[in-house]
Amino acid sequence: AEGGVRLTSQEEAYMAQNRLLERIPFGVGKLAAGSQRAYTTFLNRLRADSFDAMANTLSSHKPMTPAEGKVIANFVNAATGRGDIARGAEGLNRVFFSPRYFASRIQLLTGQPLYRGTARTRALIAREYGQTLLGYAVFYTLAKMALPDSEIETDLRSSDAGKIVLGNTRLDPLAGLQQPTVLLYRTRTGETMNLNGRVSPVEARTYTDFLRSKLAPIPGAVWDVGQLLREYQTGKPQGGRPVTPGTIIQGLTVPLAFQDIAKVMEDQGVPRGTILQLLSFFG
């Protein structure tokens, strides 16, 4: 247990960090524990309210059965990032960054919440899918109107697919759905597209780079050290993202939201860069 909460009951964003943060003196540990409780409470309330809203809609003409309730609960969990991977989540979280969250994205993409249940639960969940797609359409339309100099990549072979491209800055509004969508489409077509638009066959590196992006900070740092050593021994780049001792230290010590501040400000200027960073901070 950490901070009075069993590790398996914590949200994944805190599982790995709290073991270290709660041991920091001068009140930082207590602040981390309080943040964990607030974060978990908010998500629990969000999930409970979402379940109640869907249950009330389903029960408006006929009472909801326990089996239908489980189907709705599964959808709410998948939609809010808590995928169904049963036991083993605690162990996976020591190696991968938020495995439940990644599982939930795959479940949403493959329509897993629609597989079970009755005709009316499937209709209710399908309506939620439709509302989500409509919301994305509105978002992209407003984004293009607000940022007329932006581009939106539509080719699913590209790592920029679905992103709003502003010079060297990218906005990804797809809440974790973009990366697995691109990987699945590349696998299906056998082709990948780089940022310059060049199309090439899918290679093993496509999958290893994806795996590296999903590793937790410490396993990821070990991976990067291995890549750095191989580059030193061979004198050749090993592919993937560039790795230096500085990037390894940065990845372990600097929060993701802070890592690109200077680059964004340089690329977009202070006013727009500030707004974009606020989007990053608050999701």
C-alpha cells in the first residue's frame, strides 16, 4: 500500500511516482499523497456520474438488468482510461507507462464495449461513439478556423495522423487513440510514412519504437542507455529517436509538460506558445 491506498487501487499515473514522491521530506511527500487522493476521487466521481447518466437513460422505459449494468460499467471504464486487463496490472505498470490506459484505447478502437450486452445497451453505447465522433468533428473545424495556418494530417500511415500541425509543433486531441490507430493501420497496409511524406515498408523498428514509447521512465531510460552504448560501439545511429545522456536525464527528472516549453516558445512565439503549453498542462 502507498499513502494508505493499495497499489492496485491507485490510478496508473500515480502508481510508479508515489513510491518515490511520498518519501520526499519537507511536506512534498504529503502533497503527493494528497494529489493522488484528489485525482482518484475526481475520476471515481466522473465514472460514477457517467454510469448513472447512462443507466438512467437505459432505465427510462424498462429497468436495467445487472448484466446490462456491467456492460455500461465496462464502457465507462474503457472511455475513461481504465481498461480491462484483470490481474497483472500492478506488475505491468512497473515496466510500461499506464498499461490499463493503453488497453482502454485498444478496446475503444476495436469496439469491445459493443461486443457484449443487449440490443439496447449496444444502441446506447453506439450513440456515445457517435457523439464522440461529432465532438471531434466540431473540434477540428473550430481549430482550423482559429488557426488558419495549421494543417491536419489525414493519412493514417503518418505519425502526424489526426494531429494539428503548426510549424514544428503538434497538437494531439485524440486522447491516446492516435498512436494505436496509426500502428494498426500501418500493420494493415504494410506501409509507413515519415514526416517528409516519404512512404516506405513497415520494418521491425516501427514496432520497437512504439514499444519504447510505452515504457515507464526507468525501463525507458535503461532502453535508451542500451541504444547509446550500441551507437558508441558501432559508431552508427541505431534508429528511433535521438538519444544523448542529456535526453536520458531529462526524461527521468523533467515532467513531460515542461520538456518542450523552450521549443514551443521558439517555434510559435510567446503568446501562442503560452496558450499551447496551457493546453498541454491541462490536457
